[in-house]
Amino acid sequence: MGLLSFFARKAAPVETRAVAPGYTAAIMAARESWISGASSMGELTATVQTAVALWEGCLSLSDVIGTDLLTRHDMALAGRALALRGEAVFLIRDRLIPATDWDISTRNGIPRAYRLGLPEAGGGRAETVLAGEVLHFRIGCDTATPWAGTAPLRRAPLSAGLLHELETALRDVFRDAPMGSLIVPVPEGSADDMAELRAGFRGRRGASLVIEGTAQATAAGMNPNTGKSPDQLSPHLDKTLADKLLTDAKGAIFGVYGILPGLMNEATTGPMVREAQRHLAQIVLQPIANIMAEEASEKLAARVAIDCVRPAQAFDAGGKARALATMVKALAEAKAAGIDGAHLQDALQFIDWAE
């Protein structure tokens, strides 16, 4: 008995650690720039966030036909992820669960398995699943990595960097520069009086930061006030062309996201706003919606259609009304002329009429 107890293996000690709750969440937050696909430059600007909000809002407005899994909340999450990272991944369960991070195994460039990082309060969890259990939306794919998407800003890093540098420079100027400050000439006094006077104005933004003795300024004798006036210390930003460069940089970023820069012009009009919204919905977001619909149709075993043009009213209502009136008139005339059936179908094909 004693021999058995001697050779008995001791139980492994239980390791305890004093770790504050949410440590994993803190680590995830520290890696936020990588997880969200941020380049730590343009994403910080209001210009990019405005473009992202337009993507997010337009996709959340979309009509989703064929499935109940793609809710408006999921479409908004997908829109934001596509705008900032170029990819959005959802785990298919009784509902869609967004993934914060993932690794992919591929065959012939097509994903076949995923290791997903799923968000949880206090820290995420990992799960390995097959490709059929995952909705993977991606845009801006490259032939070298067709399984990975690319965010719009990563396709134009120089424009994003310029916008970031301009806004940072302007922020620093308005934070640190002596805006509205003056050099004021005063009659010469004793050194102690001048030092006390200078100290009284120090650090007062918009006030007189420097007091200068006029005798020192004019290098003259006892005519201190002749021809002297306060000198302005505010920087001449108009000579730097910062306003023009900032406008051009914002326009470049809006163009990357498929938004006509005229939409944000202060002199824009209603027709320009409608054209910009139509361009964004029809030329930029509807093709993305079609890609999302193809992925959902393949993974959800149902024919899914996503339409973001109609809910966003991104069409010419007057033009459609005139087209409908012309079509009805043409059909009535065709019926009166006895043209129907195959002949009418041939005529519709001749003008490229489709569903």
C-alpha cells in the first residue's frame, strides 16, 4: 500500500490567474485595425464614414427575396464590412452569425473549410466549419487570391493617405497655431515690467502672445510709436491651397466608393442628388447585391434575389411613367393592327426588351 502510494501520480495543480474580465475582448480591440481591415488612415475621416454609411444604409434598405436569414441588420453589417474590409463572413445557423476573423482552406482557389472567430461578450470563440456552412461575401478580388476581398481604400492607399495627412495637418494647425494672436508694440519699459507683461499674455489663444518694445522693434531712440501697428501671427492657410487639396482628396475618396463628388457639393441641386444616388445604387451597389445573392442562393439552397435599386428609389420616375405610357400605347396599336403572339415577341426582342 505504501509502495503504491509512493508511485501514485500527484494530481496536477490547478493554475489560477488573476485576470480581469474581458481580457480577450481587450486583445481583440487592440487588433481592431487588422480585424476590420482598416489601414489606420482614411477610415478615421468623416469622408470615409459618410461613404460607409451610404453603403450600409442602401444595402439595409434592399429587398431580399427567397430567404428570411438575411435580415436588414445582417445586410447593414455586411455593407459596413464590405466597405471597410472588402469581405463579410457569416456562419449559417438558425440565424446568421457574423465572424470577426477567419482562416480559409482552399482547393482550386475555392474555399472548402473555415476556422471562424465568433464574437461573444467578454471574448470570442473559435469554430471550424465547412464552406457550405458559411456565407462569404467579398468584393475587389484579385486573381492571385480570389478567396479574399479588398476594401476600396486598400485599392487607393495614396488618396486615403493624402486625406489623412491633410486632415491631421489642419487639426494640428487649429490646435497649436496662435490663431488670432498679435505682436503688439508698446512703449519701452524696464526689463521686469516687460517680462511681467509678456507673462500675462502667455498661452492666451487669440490674444497678444508677444509684447515687443517699440524701441527694440524700430531700433530707434525716443520715437517708439511712429509707423508701428500690431503684427498678425495667424498662419496664412490660403497660400497652402489646403482647401482645394482637401476638396480634391475628399472627391477622390468618394469616387473610390462610387459616390459622385457632386453629391457633397454645397451648391448641389435636387437633380444632382438624384443622379448621384442612382449612380451609387445602380452601378456600384446593385452588382454587389447580385454577388451576395449568388452566394446566398448557393449556400441556402434557395433562389435568392437582392434589389437595392427599387427601395432606394434610384430610378427616373418620370422616365418610367413616360415609358409605360408609350408601351401601353404601342401594345394597343399592335392589338388593333392584329400583331400578337410570336410577331409581338420578335418585336420586343428587336428592341432588347427583357424582364
